[in-house]
Amino acid sequence: MSLRRRLVLTVVGLTLVVLVGWSTLLVLVSARELRQESELRASQALDLLRGPSAVALSRHEVESLDPLFEGAAQGDLLEVGVLDTQGMVVAHSDASRYGERIEDAFVLEALESQERVTERVELDGVSALRLAVPVETRSEMGVVRWGTLVAVVSVERVDGAILRTMAWLAGGSMFMLLVLAAMTWSLISTRLVRPMDGMLLAAQSIKNGDLSARVPVNEPDSLGEIAVLAGVFNGMARQIEGQTSILEGRVARRTAELERANSELARINQRLSRAVARLADIAKTDGLTGLLNHRSFQEKLNLELQRCMRQEHPLSIVMIDVDHFKAYNDTHGHPAGDQVLREVSRLFRVNLRELDIVARYGGEEFAVVLLDTPKGAAGLVAEKLRQAVLDTDFPQADLSQPEGRITISLGVASFPDDGLAPGELIQMADVALYEAKRRGRNRVIQAGELLSMIRTKK
């Protein structure tokens, strides 16, 4: 609900409470006065009949009362009668009720009371007031009670007057409320809500980034306090705009500095990443041949052997040594020897699969791991490598090598036939390599052949 509606409802509600309270008080006072006036008039009428009734009852001449009571029931006086001390009707405006004994609670109370007794009743659908006054005479001997005068007076006119008063008050109150609501609405709208709406719009604009938004302060209908508040608000907005402009300048400068620093840091990180990658590559590979070094070969072999154990796949190791390499190196120099090692490495990479692992084991010795390769296939691969080196023309090989060619010797061991642990497989392949060199070099020996030879000699 808007502020305008809440304020109007509050003012109208408080006014309504006051008007309802005041109207209710006026109606109650007016009703009491009208009923008292009606009761007084009825009592005065009964007082006029008390004297003749006392005389007639004291002389036992009740017949003389008939003419007096026959025309008494007029206007608001609906009926009137005289009761003796026993509650029997001795005279009445309705002659048919003569001799009737009335014994209701009201009459019994009236017969005992020395004062006037009243009661509100409904008589044939008509709202009425029932009154009773004692009929008595006073003398030096005291007070003598002769009977009771009873009358029924209509209060319809009184009730109608009360209702008209209530209707007039209700109509007047509603009219006053409507006028007050309209005046309050207009006053609040022009003097309070419209300036507050201006401040709200300015605050929303500042919140959305428009720091130049201001509250108009030249409203002729705005309250002085609202104008002061608008001025304070505009002052705060100007301060915020100024501080924001200063901060934006600082942020822009700092952002440019950070961008330059980040750019430089990115270049440093890039160089560092390349250096780290280079160091990692150096740590894993042989600097001369580009193959894996001895340590990386051991790590790879352990991982792949564990995988083969889990998956129950075969694996083979080939240990390789360049024949008479020392003689070639001593004859032609270390650079020529290094070139031979690089060329042999290239031949290995060309003739092996990408998934196979080839490493420089040390000096002129190489090691190959043939993944998912059983013993028989491993022997064929080793023979292929031997033939590739043999078929390659190396510079000046005829001057230093016994047969004029660079050759290699190879020893093969397979998992699980020749061993289950990495060290065991390397040892078996190395023994096979030694046997190949012992037999004259330039050949492939499998570890299984050694075992067969040992069993045959035994």
C-alpha cells in the first residue's frame, strides 16, 4: 500500500473513531432526554388524575371516575386505569376491563411501591412505556393508600425522533468524512507525496548509475521540512558524484597499471612455463638422442608392467647395444660417435610403434618396452631393428668396424614367461644381450633360448 493511502486511511480512521464516539454520545444523550420528556408528560397526565381518583376511591364512588377515564386515552396515551389495593381495575379507559384483576410483576411491584414505577413494553407491536403511580391522600393522621394509577404511553414518536437524529448524524458524519478524505488526499499529495516521489525517483536514478540526478526543490506546495530534506539529499548526491568521479579516475589509473603488470606477469609466466616444461623434458629425456633417459624408462616400465598384470596382457623388453662403438668413437672422435647414436635412435623411432617405449639406457646401450607384445612378436620386432641398423650406411664405418658396418646386438625378455618384476625382466634381457655379443654380435637372442640351452647342457 502506498504512503498516500496509508496516511489518508490513518487520518480518516482516526476521524471516524472520533465522529462515531461523538455521534453515539449525542444519540444517547438525546434519547435519554426524549424518553425522560415522554415519561414526564405521562407522569403529569397521571398527576392530573390522581386527585379525582383519590377522592372517588376514598368515598367509594368509583362510578364517578368513568366519565373522567372514558376520554383519557388520547394521542400518545394508549390506556389508563385505576387499580384498587388488590390490583383490581375499578376504572379504565377501556370499559371492558372493569373488574379485571391484574397480577403481573409490574403491577405487583407498583402496588408495593410508594414511588413511580416505569417499564418499557411492546403493546400490539407498538413500543410503549408503562407507568404506575400510587393514589393516596395525606393528612395529619398520615398517608392513606387507596389504589394505583396505571397508564401505557406510546414512545413511537420518541423512537422515531431518535432514529432521525441517528440518521442525521450518520449522514453528516459520512459527508464530513468524505470531505476530510478529499482534503487529506489533496494535501498529502501536493505537500508530501509528490516531493517524496521526486526524492524516490532521484534515489532510484542514482542507484541505477545516474549520479547527476537531483530532487527538484522549487515545489511551491512542498512543506518546508521536505524542501530542507531535498536540499540535504541533493548535497549528498553532489558529494557522491564528486567522490565517485575521483574514485573512477583512481580506478582507471590503477586498472591501467594492473593491466600492464598483468601483461608483464603473463609474459613472465609464459617464459617460466616454457622453462618448466623444458626442465621437465630435460629431466625425462636424454639430451643427445631425445629418447627417454634411464630414470624415465624405469618409471614407465613399472607402470606398464602393473597395467599388464591387472589386465593379464603380455609385455616384452629389448636390451640393445651398439657393437664395437668404442672403436668407432676412438677412431672418428666423439662428435661422430654422437651422430651414430642419434641416427640409431632415429631408426628405432621410425621402426617402432608410437605406443612403444624406447630409451637410452646408458652410453651406447638402449632399452625398448614393447607393449602388449608376446615373446614371438618381440623377437620379430628386435630382428627388424637389427636389420634397419645393418642396412644403414654410417660415415667411415668401413675404417673402424670389423665388417665395415655399424651393427647392434639385442637381448629379449618377455612377461610373464621370463620374469614378473621389472628388475627380473631387465636382468634376463641383459643376460640375453650378453649372450648375443658372446656369439659374435649382430644378432638377437631371447631369454627363453638361454633357458633351453641351460636345460640341454644339464
